[in-house]
Amino acid sequence: MLRKLALLMMCVLLAGVGVCGGNFLNAGDIPYKEEIAPYVAFLKKQSQKPVDYVMGLFDKYDMVILCERHHPEATQYDFICDLVSDKRFIEKIGNIFTELGTSTMNGYLHDFMFADSLSDNEVENKLLNVYRNFSFQVIWEKHNFYDFLKKLYALNKSLAVNSKVNLYFSDMPFSWQGMTKEKYWQFREELGKRDRVMADQIIKKFADISKSTQPRKKALVIMNYRHAFNDFKYADGTKADNTGRYIFEALPGKVANVMLNSVVNIYNSTDKKTILAPTANGKWDAAFEVIGNPSMGFDFKDNPFGADYFDLFPYEKHNATYKGVFTGFIFYKSLKEHKYLWGIPKLFDDGYDKIILDRKAISGYPVAPDKVNEFIKEKETLTEEPYENIIDFMLKINQWLLPNKIK
């Protein structure tokens, strides 16, 4: 509250010299600074809903890569569920690839997703088994994907066999069965190939789908952060090692990629800590705030959003713009509505407390005996959190609006 008040007072004091008062244009009852006028003007001409936008891309492309927000953010999966349960998606697309989940689980996953008569208790046990063997990471406690799997099963249960949605995990092959410290660290040494392996698995399976007799020969691919980038180059011209880039190269003219509105990373060179901020120093979110934060989707080509410097990746020098890395953009809920969901209830039940603790030791991160109960409680407790520094985000967004608009 004090920081907001201080900013408001500063704006009032500096208004006379144009630093904070500047030139303002108006859109309805919400005044805003001239710097975001091109963004607002563009947005006022847009009306396509996110699901309609993605389905429109599928009319032109065989594959759409969706760039996931931070892994634990939950509202993005509300949108993804809306998309994959849309009648058009079920009838025309029907295939989903995810970065999340080792491809070793795909046989089990298929049997689960195509089972028609599971009770609620059996569904829960199946989901827990997936999460207990999900990845080379010992624990995946992000709850959003758990809910997504549960909803996708319910959707498939309501559909005829030939209409069910196919889900393919695409992370590197891995199994905890017979795992030792030596085998685990040998695997970890191979992680440098992860983007290439994920891309190859998706490309190969997609080729099988294309050659099959099934009528649905298109696919949604859900990748997190840089894995979804297209032709991203560093300042020296070197191409980045990203799954998205490999897929674009393998399927020229057949792939689009879409960024979900999120936050960007800022690298603090002083204390080596990664901190977060709104995209484009808050301009994008301010423009959406002016028009009421409607959900929408649009291409990055030929608009001020796409022309902006690509600040989503700050770790290497580059000259990229958003339109050079992504086909399009989806705004779905404002940053103040985003939420992290943590915790998987019952994850340690049925003797898995000892199994998971053994895996923690294998991975080189054992849990101290006096911390076990605390550790289990933390990982099993369902917890909802906003962005930790959401107040700072809002200050950056509100700097592009009139002071009396600051909330």
C-alpha cells in the first residue's frame, strides 16, 4: 500500500514536467499513456476467442505448439481443457503431445485413457500411478496436469472409441524400475539431448499418425517455455537447441506455435537470482487492462506486439522479436488471476513413502530423517498461490495508466 501511495504521489509531482502526466489518450472511461496507444488500437479491432483462434490455425497447419506458462500455473489448463473438449478439436484433431511425462509411460497411459468402466477410486489410483512414475524428477507435485489428466479421462469416457482423444507423453524414456545411483547419473548426463529426443519422438509418432488409417491427422503439442520456441537465434547467429525448432524444421510450412500470456524472466546479474516481470515492462498487460482484459487470440504478424523485442528469453544476447519466435499469442486471464497449484494428495500412500524417499537418495537429494513428515506433508497438501510479486507486476502495469487508475 505504501509503495502504491508513493508512486501515486510521485506521478502527481512529476505531471507538470510530462514525466508521469505525459500525453494521454482515452478509450472509454480508462485513460492511458500515449506509449501504449498502438497496442490498445490494435486490440480494439480484435475479437477472436482463444479456442476459435487455435482452431483457425488448425485450418492452415497440421500441428500447433502451445507454449505453456510456468509449469504449476493452473488457469492455463482451464483454457487447454476448453480447447481439447471442443467438438471441432475432438472431430478434426484428436491428438495431443505433452512435454510432461516420460514416453515410457505411454502404453500404460493409453490403456488408462481408453478404459471405459473405471470407478472414481480406480481413476484416482491410475492417476497416482502416473504421477509416481511420471519423470526422472523424483516428484512432480504440480497439480494442474493431474486435474487435466482426470478431466481428459472423463471426456474420453463420454466418447466413442474412434472419437477418444489420444495423449502422448514426450519426455525422454525413463523408468525407476531397477534404478541405481550410477544409472541415474548416467541418465542425467544425457539430458543435454533432451530437446532433440523429445522432438524426434513427436516427429516419429506424428509420421505414424499421418500414415495411419485414422481420419484425424493433426496434433496439439504442449511445451513449456523455450521448448516451444521456433527459429530462435543468439546474437552470433547460432540456432538454439529447442524442441519447437526441430519440429518446425522437420515439418516445414505445417507447424504454428502460440504463446500464452505470462510473465518474463529478468536475470539479476548482481545476486544471480531470477526474478519475474510483466511482458514488455507491463505495456502488454496495461493495454489489455484498458479494454477490460478479454480473452482473445491473434497472430503476431503486422502488429506492435509482434514487433516488440523478445524479452521472454533474457539469458543470451539476441535480436529476436516476438513475431520471429511465435506465430501467435493468446491472452487468457490477467496476471492477477493466475494461480499456482501445488500438491498431490495421497502421493505417498500404499508404501510409496519409502519408495519415493529411496528415489530421493538415488537422485542425490536425500531427505533428512527428522524432515520426512514435513516433506511428505508439503508435497501432499493442495496449495494455491498467486505470483509472489504480483504487487510489483501491477505497479509496472499501472505505470502506463493514469495515476487514479492505480488500484
